[in-house]
Amino acid sequence: MTITSSTNSQTAGSGTSTGSSNSLSSFLSTLVPVAAQAIAFTAVFFLIRSKFKRVYRPRTYLDTLYDGEKSHPLPDKKFGWLSTFKSIPDEHVLNHQSLDGYLYLRFLKILAVICFAGSCLTFPVLFPVNATGGGGQTQLDLLSFSNINDQQKNRYYAHVFCGWIFFAFVMWIVTRETIYFINLRHAYLLAPFNASRISSRTVLFTDVPAEFLNVNKLQEVFAGGVQRAWLATDCGDLEDLVEERDEHAFKLEAAEIKICQVANKRRLKWTKKNDKRLNATASNEERAMPGSQFQKDKDRPTQRLGKIPCIGHKVDTIEYTRSELKRLNPEIERQQYAHQHFDAKILPSVFVEFTSQHTAWTAYRRMTPKKNPKMYPRAVSMTPSDVIWQNLRITKKERIPRKIATNTFLTLMIIFWSIPVAVVGAISNINYLTDKVPFLSFINSIPEVILGVVTGLLPSILLSILMALVPIVCRFMMKQSGEVTHPAVELKTQNWYMAFQVIQVFLITTFSSGAASVVTQIINEPGSATTLLAENLPKASNFYISYIIVQCLGLAAGQLLSIGPLVMITVVGKFLDKSPRKMYNRYINLAGLQWGSLYPRFGNLGIIAITYSIIAPLVMGFAAVGFALVYFAVRYNSMFVVNNNIDTKGLAYAKALQQLMVGIYLSEICLIGLFAINTAPGPIVLMAVFLVGTIIYHIMLRSALGPLTTYLPESMDGKAQADLLHIRHANFDATHSNTPPSEVSQTPLAPTKKSSFLAKLFNPAKFASHAKVQALVPNWEPPHYAHEDADMAYYNPCIARPPPTLWIVQDEMGISAREVRESREVIGISDEFARFEGEKGKVVWDSPEEGGRLTDMPIYEKRVDY
């Protein structure tokens, strides 16, 4: 039995409260508390920003962040900083943070532009079309697709043609931004300051055959194009020794600080007690009593040997750790020397530094695990800090089952995670379930405001909590799968988390919410399930309005206020950080951005907005405002607060742009399904034709721009970029695998007709951005490397890591000076720039607020820009 939209709407919305729309109540019940919180957070931010410099503007003065021409942070004044923030362009982030940071900011701006343009198109056309559709809907549902009844089918043509225009606009944005990204990335990576870096000339090969694990053999393979090569060695035992050494070193540091602190407290107590007598009668000798007078044997820290607490021989911590350091240091130095000369177990991985960036990228493109010597070019342009060193031990035979296991686990997690997500989606329409679930009948009598909170704010918060756990699991599983660099882990995490977001936050939540709204009718007439679900699909948009409010408005204000860093620095740090080392590390380490979780979070909101752009255009309006607010909050943090710890060279942005196409596909498929259920053949055909056109265009786009996105041309010259368009179609079989890269690079590419057509269609040099982006790239001086830094670049960090320098607190009694003298025989140590201060003997260090310089601190390590 077929039920028309009109009948369904009246059935679902008439009679009892179980069928009445609560969309406006849910919207207001979400907006009011979230907006109040956002206003409060923003007000507090403006009030305390100038007081907490380290929390809200560390990038304006931390000299450990900048070197060379980067030493020009944003000017920051107590008053007038807002005008500075407005006047500085987004390109400041590109010049002073990273390519990834700039492109993430641009992604949020693009989402806001797409949603704003879509709102300008759909609101004037589809709002009146839907509102007068005669479907009997009320409140916010009045403005959605579901308000058109069977007698108004011709109105669907408005949805079709609005969809054509808007979807074409989104595809144009994706194409333009992809080409802009290609030009910017090429200009940035080819710039002299970047091209001359060691990382830009280095390729990591894995699964290397044993006969090629030889520096001389590698020189033969690459015909002298190799400048350096680092064979990866199994550093398991050495890592354990270094970890043990550092543990003893830090125990010694803590013990020496403790004995100084205990003695200083006893001195302060004695001084306070004898203050009047000392001032009146004491001699100079008495005033300057030696530190031994304030020390007792019981003050010396002790520990028990053994893994079980409270069991084992008790030893003096200072004497024991010194003796252990004397034992470990020579052994570590011996093993480090052996690993540096490859006198250890060699792993099937090698870092090869080539003579030029072009040679490195040519080798990266041309080497393949399918041809001799079958070396897998795993990564290029990765810094030593990007490498996951322990995963270099994973062999090819181990990696395959690891990938199968992790992919299976994540697939099953997506499937079974749908259960709690479906429950959350059902809560958003729980008022429709009361007549079939007796124990929920109390919902009928609760106030409308409370019902709005339950169906609007509560499920949005619950879904946000559920989703927050997912990227943590995805990132962990990607590391276990055998990925050898952190950027690769982030990009794989981005793939899985986006799939998770689309399936759970969008598809499962949409259909569970839609099912909850018509569950009674489905039970009464099971044959009408498909029709009822499709007709009530637009009602699920009400949930996403609430979700966007929570995610965007709440998150924007939260990012501005930075509650986490504020609490950690001003409260938690004061209780936990009792040593100069901990204070210094907390001070200089800025929060980093994790692209694998950030892009899917907002990219999925963009997909939702695009999907509902024609079905329920109101979603786009809220999304446009939400993205704009998040953009301004992220812009502030990018300029003043956060740092970039993982560098994907912009690839996360390119991936996120392609993922936006999912929104177009979902919207087109949903519209075709809705037209089919409502028996509208004309709109079905028109939208199906456009769907086919979308698929063809997307395939051409990916085919043409894929190589340009992945690889690097020899120069920004238009021909050099266009040549990359032929890579996928070129015939490389005639080139012998042992041909040196310098010759390989000159091999004719033999383009096909298809590749020539795509090259003409999508050649980046045709676009204005090709010339403009070069002006955005900073003109920094190329880095200069000390000989030792260059030689040690791609050894496992434990091979090059020296013993840590200890930093203890200076006291007035000479105890710290004595400890420095006695410990200096086994390890570097200093008591400078830290002291006890005040009546309670608080530990302080010479931070920039105290007039000190970070580069003067004993544990400062100069950053090498690999």
C-alpha cells in the first residue's frame, strides 16, 4: 500500500504529541546554551588574553620557534592586536608556520564559501517552493523537500536545476582548488630554501634485497647520484640501553634537586626562627652557614633495586645512578660507534640522499618493488622526526598480515560502532517512539523546552563524544599496520576517519533518526517502510542543524579560550612541574595539529551540508555561519598559538578536497531515490544524467591531476608540470631498472591521446594561480649544515643521542655547586638559571617573563632544519 507524502505528513504530525514536529524546539534548545557558552568563552578570552601570554600568544616571542628569516613573528601589542590580526593575510601562516597550516585554514574558508554560495542560490528558490508545497509539515520541516505533496511534482524540477548549478559550482571549486594546491605545493617545495634541505634530497627505500644493502652497491645502482646513504640497523638493544641511561640520569637530577630543596626548606625555617637574632648580633660567618648544617643523612633519596615495589636491596639513589651511568656510558658509546659503521644487524631499509632534489624525486617515481632491484620507494622528503623507526624492523612478510588485520579490525569497528550511533540518532526523534515503547511514555508529559534539549543538544553531545574516540584508534592501528612515517599514518587515518564519519555520523544517524520518526507507521504497515523512510529522510536534517551548532559554534569558542592549555599551564603545571626541566619543556612545547582527525571532522560537516543542500537547504545556512566562525578561531590560533608537528606537504588538503565529492554523490543519489519514490520520471532522468556526468568528470579529474598531486616536477615551468600528466600513461618497461636516475629522467614519455587531452584540459600553467603562487612562497636563505649534523641525519636517534644534560636548582648553601662538581665526572650538569625563591622555597627558572633567554638554558637544543 502506497502512502502519499500528504497522508504521511498528516499522520505523522497530527493527533497526539508523539507525531508533532519538535524541530524548532530542538533547534532553540541547542542554540541557546551553546551560544551562551560561546559568548561567555569569547568574553573571557578577550579579558584574559593579555594576562596569559604563554597561552594565547606564544608565537609572538618564543625564539625557539624561529631561525634565520623566520625570526619575524607577528607583532603583538596589549592594545591594537585585533587590528593587527585583521590586517595580516592568511599567507602569514604559510611563511611562519607551514604549508599544511595555511591549506587547512584555506579549507575552512572554502567550506564557508561553498555553503554561503549554496545558501544564496537555494534559499530564494527552494524555500518558497518547499514552504508552499502543501505537505502539511510544520516548523523547520516546512522548508524541506518533505513538504511537497504528490499534486506538486512539477516543483521537483526546481530541485533538479538548483542541484545542477550548485553541484557544478562545487566541482568547479574542487578543480580550481586542486590546481591551486598543485601550483602552490610545487612552488613551495621547489623553492631554493626547501630544495636544498637534506630531507628534500632523501628517499626512504624499504624491502631492499640483501645484496643492495651496501653503500657501494647503491652508488652503482644510481650511477653516482648518491651523496650519502644510511643503512637502517636493528637498534633494539641500543634503544633499551639509551632508555635505561636516560632513566638513571633523570633520577639523578630529581634526587639532587630534592636534597637541595629539603635543605633549603630547613634553612628557611631556621632563618625565620632566628631572624631577629641574626639581624642584631650574628657574625658574618654565622649568617653564611654552610649547607652541611642544614642536611641530614635521612634527606638523601633512596630506592630499592628490583621490579617489585618495597622489595629488594635499598641503595642511595645518587650514588647508585652515578655508578650506573659510569657503567652504561662506555657501552652505549661502543654500540653507537658500531651502528654508525653498520657493524650491526642490517634491516631491509635504507635512506638515500641524492645529489639534487630532482634526482631524488626521479628515483622515487621510477623505482618500483615489481622490478629489479625491487626496492620500495616508501617516502620522499621526510625529515628524521617523521620516521617511525621501530616500524623499519617490519619485514614485507609481516607487513601484509598486519595490514589485513588492521583493515579488518577497522572495518568491523565501523560496522559495530553503528549500534551506539543508531541509538544516538534514535534519541533525536525519541518523541515518535512513545506509543510503541511504553516505558518512554513519560516523554509525552515533559516540558517542550526539556524535550528540545533531549532531542537536540543531548544526541549532538553524545555523538561528538563517540566520534572523539575514533581517530585515536585509527591512528594507533595505522602505526601497527607498518606505516613507516608519521605523515603516512595521518593520511591513512584521514581516510579511515572520513569513512567512519560519513557512514556513522551521516548515513547511520540519518536513517536511524528517520526510522525513529515513522517507527509506528512502519510497524502498522511494514510494506510502506521504504516509502516512509525516504519521505522522512529530510526530517533528519534537523539533527544536523543541532550537530553543526555544537561542532562549529561550540568548538570555535573553545579553541579561542583554549581551556586545556590554560588549565595545564596555569594550574596543573604548578602542581606537576617541580623541576626546571619540566617547566622549560612545558613552556617551549606548543600544541600541534593532527590532520588525520581535523580534516574529516569538518570535511564531513561539509559533506552533510552538500548532501542536504537541495533536500533541506537550511542546513547550509547554519553550516556557512559555523565554518566562518571556526575559520576565524583557527586563524587566530594558527597565527598566535599552535605549531605544526606533522608535515604532509599539503597532501591532507588535496585528499580532503576529493572527499568533498562524496557529498555531491550522496546528494544526487538521495534526490534520485526521492524522485523515484514520488514517481517523478522527468526529474529522475535529469538527475541520473547529471550523476553519470559527475562520475565521468571526476574520473578525468583524478586521472589528470593525480600525478601532479603526488609527484614533483623538475621546475615550475609549464612544460615540466605538463610532463607529469603523462606519467600514468607512459611506457616505462623499456627502461632497465638499474638505469641511473639521471638517464631515466631523460627517457621519452610517449604520451597517449588520452593523456595529451587531459594535459591540455588541466594543465596548471594555464591558470592565473600558476604565476601568483610563486609570489606567496618565502624567499628564505637555504639552510647550512654542520658536517656532523649532515652525516648523522638519518641514523636512528638512539645512535646519535648523547647523554642528557642535567639541570638542577642553585641554592645559597653551595649544595648544588657540590653536586655539580661530583656529578660532572659522569654526565653534563648545570645549576645555572634556576633557583629557590620566596619564603616557601619555590623553584623558579629564568623564563622570558623573568628576563631570560630560552637559548641560554642548559638543556636548550638547537634545531637542525633537515
